[in-house]
Amino acid sequence: MKISNKFKYYTVFALFIPLCFSACKKYANPQAVYEDLNRSTTKQRKVLIIGIDGLGGSELQAIAPLNFTAMQKNGKYSLSTNKGISDAAGWVSLLTGTGFVKHQILNDNFERYQDPNSDDHGTITSYRNVLDYITQFKTVKTGVVTPWASLRKYLSNSDFAPTVNTDIAVKDSTIAILKNQASLGTLIVNFRDVEAAGANGGFTANNAAYKASVTTTDGYLGEILATLKARKTYANEDWLVILTTNHGGSSAAPTSGFMLAYNPSLTQLELKKSGFNTISFKTSAITAIVPNDNGFYNMSDNKDFTVQMQTKFNTSNNYPQFLGKSTLLNSTTMTGWFWMQEGNTWNLEFGGSANGGGGKQQLQMSGVLANGWHTLTMTVKYVNSSTRTASAYVDGVFKNSYNVSASKNINTTEPLKIGAFGGESDFYAANLTVFNTALDATTIANNISLKDITQHPNYTNLIGFWAIDEGAEGLLGNKAPTGYNMVLGGQYKWTSLGTDVPSGTIADPNYVVGAKSYVSTLGDAAALALYWMNIKILNEYGIDGNPFLNQYELEFLK
């Protein structure tokens, strides 16, 4: 059973929701709460966002076009921004500040993606684009210049939206707006030729046509910046220029992009991920789940499987079910399997109450959850209808086993889930792995410190691998050959643990103690625009992006 990972995403509902309504794919624009940031400035803040479709960070670095390189000297930038998963998805992420896992817009019609395996008639969450906030909160005009009609339609709330069909027309129209519109507050500009050039010969600096297109677009960028600085009102304005892309590579095979925040007052700094980044599953409100696996991770009454996860428990809590695919335990009634923390004891629990099987069957491994990172492994081996053996290993060492055949069918519609249910928790997790076979003791012992999952001897049996080291947004990518992604819920926070890594993770060789870890996402563009325009970003907006310039205010707040 081969399941592509690219489209196995499902809507995650933020704790704070801008607007929900039923059964419709189109999005209304909900009202927002207005509150200006209390910052004094003698100049009027303005924003110019320029998106160059299909330009990857590595290619940009290799080509090093003249104007971009000059802008770096007065910018904070990343050359490895998280990729959008399609043309439209990338643009919606950078305009709404949310990742695809939230906005669910994938195709070029800018409508919400509908999973063909699900009946999509539930609640839909709408996320406003950045121009909505700016025009509501500020007395300025906005504009969009793009040759892509669908993007122009998506931003139909702009004041200026000239119809153009080529990138050179984009450049000319942008210059005209900058010259003639003194009341302009935010302008969004989109170039498309680079992606078109990459589609004919490759998205690489070695493709002469691609490199030439990047250089040409960089020339347009230089003309636009010169026009911006020549505005009659420029002396009374304070412009932030955000240069980015919807993704590197093609829409069908996207790669990492880039993000540059430019202002003459900024000093040069490349923003990078630093050290090992993971999630603190602290309290029952923070979870990671596979929202709908269509039964893929159900193991019935006769399937062999292995589940392994590396954990670091920070407190000695009692009774949280911290990993599993199970109903909540009610006395001894349960269906599925889960792992439970009982102080420093690790419990395996099985049951099939809803399917005619027995209730809770428990296996305990005492004193194994304390003192840092541990690799916990559970194998389930079907022998016959009366013998199905579940075994537990800690750091590759066999601890105990028991017969769970009395549970019978453990299938459940509950999701595969990391995080406390049935209690409170406080732990870090990494490298959750699921195989559709019961690994033997030798294989487990020999691979607990494996740092490249593709080299596992049972890689073809791998149906789920989530490293939990993305460092940003709410998606845990499944790096197995098949299976589904996981999504985060609650007010989760990515934490950099530096070189404190589990055995299956490569420590960052360039990590400097105390260094900030920063993972750039497309949503940063919207967050930066609102921040620069002195519009407070409230939790209700659901924005995932990071307005990272707020960490460098000493450079531009005089």
C-alpha cells in the first residue's frame, strides 16, 4: 500500500479561530480586533513584499545576483525557508501567516484542498490575508502587481491591481504605482519568469536560462528599489522590503526557499536553525496526531508491528497515556494500545473492549523513564489465534513481554497520537517510528542509534517516521516511504535543546552554546508586515509566522 506523503494533510483547528462556518470552500474575511503597538516614530511605516516564484535559497546563494547581494548588507535573511507545497499554497502561507496544515489551500484556484478519502462537510477555518488587516487598521492604500490572474483575484481587496501579463510589465506597473501613489502603504509584487525558466532545463544555477532569468529579475528588483528611494515622500517614510518566494523548484516538486527583510537601518545577519529543535509535550493540551489515517495504522487482531520513540521525561507524572492509538482508559475498558507513564515506570497497555475482546492488559517496566533520553521500543508478534506477543525494549535491551491475544481486535477510529491523554505530562519526543513487522532483538539493539532511517535493514517495512525536529509551524513530516504526516495541536512551542539530542539524532556540529535557533517559514512575511505596520498580532488571528525583527529593534528604533 503506497500512500504519498505530499497530500496527506488535514485541517488543524487553532485554539483561537478567526472564523468558522460549514460546508463551503470559499472564504469570507472575518472582522479582527484592532490594537496599535505603542511605538513612536516620526516616519510612516510602509511595506513592499516581492515574491519571486520558483527561486530556491541554494540557487540564490549560488547565483548571488547583484541587487540581492547588496540588500543582504542591510538585512536579516534565511536561505532555507520552509517550502510551500505548491504555487498557491506557498503564496497563501506568506500572505496569511499560516502553514498549509491550517489554511488547506493547495491548487491554483486558491480553494481549499479536499482529501478524496474524506467527506469534507465539516467546519472550515478562514484566515485573513495581510492586506485585510492593513486596510482595516491603517489609512493607507494597498496594491498587488502579478501576471497570475488567480493570485490577483485572491487579493481582490487591494486598491491597485493592474492587469499585467509579463514580468517586465510587472516591473513597469510597480514603478508606476511607487511613483504616483503617495498614499500607498503596502504593495505586493510577484514575478513568475524564474519558475518558468526552471521548468525548461532545471531549477539550478547550472541551467543557463534559469540563471539568466534570476539575473534579469534581480535587475527589475534594482529598478524598483531605486524608484522606491526616489519617491517624493521617501524622507518621511520607513519602508521594509520583504524579498521571498513561494518555494524553490517547481510547484510539483518544491524545495526550500528564502526570506530577506531589508531596511537601511538593519545590519547583516543570516538566520539559521541551531541545535536540535523539538516539542515539549507539557500538559494534555499539546498533542501531535495523524488526523485521519483511513485505518492505515490499525493493527487488527493478527498484524505484526513495531513502534519506537525516543523520549526525555522532565517530571515524574502518574498515569498520562503519552503515546498510542487508543480510546481513553475507563477503569479497565479500552480499545487499542498506548504507552503510559507511572512515575518512572513505563507501561504497555492493550485492549479490545469495543470489538469483543478483553479490557486492559498491562505490562510494566520499572525505573526506565528517568535520567535523560531513552529509546523505547514495542514489538507485537502474531503467532496464532491464542498467542500474540507484545515485547518491550529500553535502549535496545529486552525488558519483558506478555501475551495480548485476549485483546483480540485492537482497531479503533482514534488517531495515532503523541501527548498526554488521561493525565498530565512533561516530556520531549523524537524519532517516532512505526514498522509493519515485528523487529527481532538483534535488529533493535543494532539500530537504536541509527541516524539515517533510510539505512535501516527493514526500511521497506517502515510505515511512519516522524523526526520531530522541524523547528517551526505545526506539521511533523512523515519521512517513511509510505504513511501520513502528523499535525500539532494546542499552544505548542518549538524548543532548541542545543546538543542535548537522542541517540537517533545527529548533533549540530556548528552549534554554539546560547545561540538562537531560527527556522524561517513563509508565514514570516505576513507576520513581519503586520509588525512593521504597528499592528499587534493577536492569538485570534492564528498566525504561525515569526516577526523576527522584534528581536533587533535597537537597530531601527531610534
